[in-house]
Amino acid sequence: MLKIVHPVAGAIALLTIATSWVSTAGSEVSGSEAAVVAVKTAIPWGFLALIPALAATGGSGFVWSKGQREGLVGKKLRRMPLIAANGILILIPAALFLASKARAGEFDTTFDIVQALELAAGATNLALLGFQMRDGMALTRWRRGSFLKPGVTRRATRLLAKDDVAHGTVAFHLEKPDGFIFEASQAAYLTLPALNEGDTKGRVRTFSIASEPEDPDLVIAIRLTGSAFKRALAKLPDGSIVELEGAYGDLTLHDDATRPAVLLAGGIGITPFRSMIREYTRRRQGRDLTLFYSNRSVQDAAFLSELQALARENARFGLVATMTDAGDWQGERGPITREMIERHIGGLAGSVFYLAGPPAMVAAMAAMLKGSGVRREDIRAEEFARY
């Protein structure tokens, strides 16, 4: 139900404010006093739709967020108080005041000032609601399927084992629930039902699936931080019950086998690409695939030895590992740059680029590629700051 209520209520709020704004501007342009009176006295009736729509949008968004405060979800939640405050403190009082002045035929300087304020506040809320819809559409794309489709079932599963895969990075092996189907590099929501100590990000996290679809179990990997969620996950004994919802995500390998794929990964952002590369190697897919993998040191590079072995097995898979702070490293050094990419693949044209890693790194790589002439549609990145 939330998948329907949230976008529909948001659309109603957006259309209500847009209608009010356009009508006000149009009546002023027409120069007809009768038109201004008709519009200003009619606008308060729109509150019968606007106020419930804003309440439904905010309430459903808060519930649907499941306690997350990151990425697009976090941005949407932070905008809602601004939209509500703008409506309650400016739009509604201004509209009621202007309706009263219009009925009395008092089109004085005060009327003009308040109407200018109303138009500015309306334009601000239109922009904010537009951003909300844009991010909501991105979220529904990321979650695979529109809000009109049934929700994906949350499944209980067991923790089978965990092991260290790099300094401060742990891989968790989960029992694959019956009927759990995913594509390489997709992600899932993970919930800890027994989490007693919460944090500001809630009880749910989004993790890329690091295993490939044909593997017997599911693997996720996390970089240990001070969050209550990750501390609790790291302490779970084998056999503990967790819950999965998914799979979601569109960071899957493109279909055109004539176009090379170039993966740019930073730190724990390697997890979706490990899934993609394992499946690519198993299927012996007929395309060139190159991974640029940036870490501070070899000790920080999760799955590095496995990736090196896969590169030796498959001549069409190239691995370029680079370290930003490793004194004994014999390979590339420093962050991933355009010059480094061109030196290894010969040029940027014709390739499809995939980005995953810390938000700052992903943003920098996307800006570098766009500045180098790579088309926006040939740059694919994670939507969530989950690392």
C-alpha cells in the first residue's frame, strides 16, 4: 500500500501547488480584477487536497524509509520538514490573507507584497517536491519494478559463517532462502530482528551481494565501523537468524557484448563487482572487462588475491589494482585517474563504465568521466551510500 500512497500523494501535492501557482500568475498577467478575486478565493479550497496529501506523503515516506537516513532516502526525509514548514508558515497563511483581501477588493501594496511572497514560497515547494519525485523515481528504478507492483517478500535466513577478507572487512555467508533469485551485482536489504541497540540509521542496511547467482550461499561483506548495526552483525554467532528483502539494483552488466565494460571500485565498493566478475568468468562472456580497484594498501583490499587469480584464468579480464598508501606495492599507485584508465585500456570511447565505492569517490569518478566526454548513459553507478 505504501508503494501506491507515497507517490500518488506526492503527485497530488505537486499538482495542487502547481495549479495554484499557475492560476495566480495567470490572473495577474490577465490584468482582470475579477479573475484575481476568483483565483484568490478558490485557492483555500485546494487545502482540502493539499494538507492531506502532504501529510500522507510525509508519513508514508517516514514509514517506508525503515529507519534509513542515507543516500536518496535521507535526502527525501530531510526535505519533508522544509516542505511542510513552507506550507504551514507561509503558503496557507498567505493564501487565507489574500483571499480575505480579494473579497474586500483591497488590492493595495500589502496585497502585492504578500502575493509575491506566496509565489516565491510556492515556487520553492514546487522545486522541492520535484526533487522528491525525481529521487523517488530513482529509488523505484533501483528497487527493480515500479511502486504499482507487489512488494518483495522479506525472508528469514541463517548466518552460516563469517571470515576476514581484509583489514577491518568481514564477509558473511548466509543461507540462500528458497526462491531467492538475483542478478550478479544486485543488492538486498538486511534486517537484524534481534538488534537491541539501535542507531540513527535504523535496523536495516542495504548490502551488495558479493556472491554470484550460482553460488550455493549468499555473501555480503562490510567494513567494520562504530555503528551499532555493524557491531551487532559482527558479533552474531553462526546460526543466528537475519532477514533479507530483495534482490534490488540495476548495476548489472550491459547486454551489448561488443562494448567493453570498465569497473571503477573503491574500497568495499568491490562487493557488487566481485559478483559480476565471478559470473563473467564462469560464463566466459565474450567481451573485454577491466577492473580498476583502489585501496589504501594491500591489507585493505578485500578479495584481492581471488581477483588476481580470476585475472590469470581469463585473458579478457584485466585487473588494475592501485594503492594510495602502500610502501611495498609494486603496481599502480595513487587514485584512479583518466590517464591511468587510458594507459590500460587505450581510450574511453566505446566502453560502459560502472562505479561503486564511497560517495565522494563515485562522484569524483563520474565527474572525471563526464569531463572526458563519456556520455551520461554510459556511466552507471550505485544510488546508495551503503559503504
